Amino acid sequence: MFSLQTIFGKGDKFYGLLESSAAAARESARALGELLATPPAQRSLEKFKLARQREKDLAAEISQELVNTFVTALEREDIEALSNALYKIPKVVEKFAERYAMASERVADVDFIPRAAMLERACTVLEEMVGLLRKGMALETTKQLNDKLQAIEAEADRLILELYRDTYLNETDPMRYLILKDLYEILEKAIDRCRDAGNVIYGIVLKNA
């Protein structure tokens, strides 16, 4: 039997779940930076698997709570949209880590660390944006953070474009060319996923401001 509190919501329940989801995304980005800085023999993908499983569990919990709760602090479709956007980040980061681990000997001379650092910066800004939701719809602050997120994405795109340019001009090994192109595209997608989640948050705040 459902209690009235369950039916009519618990106020900050969904805020807490979404904040945990944003934290899991940031943890996956941090783990990527650590992986890239770790000698090949000591590398492990365990942190990525844990972060993605955590994100998956949170997404499932949010979906179940939406079924069980009659009144929510945010609109249901907004909660679902943000949950889905956050879920995609660790998924893409894990994909990059797996591909990189398999091909690291072939691309050992390529420095992905600055790009991974930008991904972590983007996730940190995103986590801050999610944290603001429970404090009220602060439109100006959210816009500033979203603009910062867009700027990080633009800079990351520029850096990744430099990698593409160098590969197009100088790479003569067809297999290595394909590996690098794949890694660049995945890393670019991870940062794009942060931008997408930021846009969802900004849209929520605009709607409720």
C-alpha cells in the first residue's frame, strides 16, 4: 500500500537522484583522465563499468519513482529527459575507454589528456547546473553556466579538429587512421552529450522561471 507521502512526492527525491546521476557522469570523465595518465600495464576499466552501472541503476530508479509518485517537483517529461541525457555520458566515455585500451599501443604518441580534461570540466559544470535545480530556478546563473558549458564544447571541438587535421595530413597507416578517427569521434560525442544535458537543464529553468 502506498503512503500519501509516496503518492504526492517527497520534495527533493528526484533532485537527489539527478544530482547522483550527474556525479556519476563526472566520475566517469575523471576516470578517463586517470586511465590516460596510467601506464598500459596498470590500466583498468573497472571504474568505467562501475560508473555506467551506477548511472543505469539511477535511471531505472528514476523511472520507477516516476511510476510510484503522483506529484513531482519537476514535470515528468523534464525529469525523464534530463535522466536520459545524463545516462548517455558515462556510456560514451566507457566506449572510448574500451576502444582506447584495445588500441593504445598503436596510438601511444597521441595525447588525449587535454581533451579528456575538457570533458571533466564540462561534467563538473553540468553537475553544478543540476545542483542548482533544487535551489530554485535561477535563470541568470543557469544561463551563465550553460554559456560556460557551450564555450568548453567549442574549445574541445577546436582541439579535436586539430587532431583530425594532423591525422588527415600526416597519417599513412590506414588502420591507425581508422582507429584515431573512431577515437576522435567518440570523444567529441562525449562532450556533445554534456552540451545536450546542459541544454535540457536550461530549458527546464526557462520553462519554470
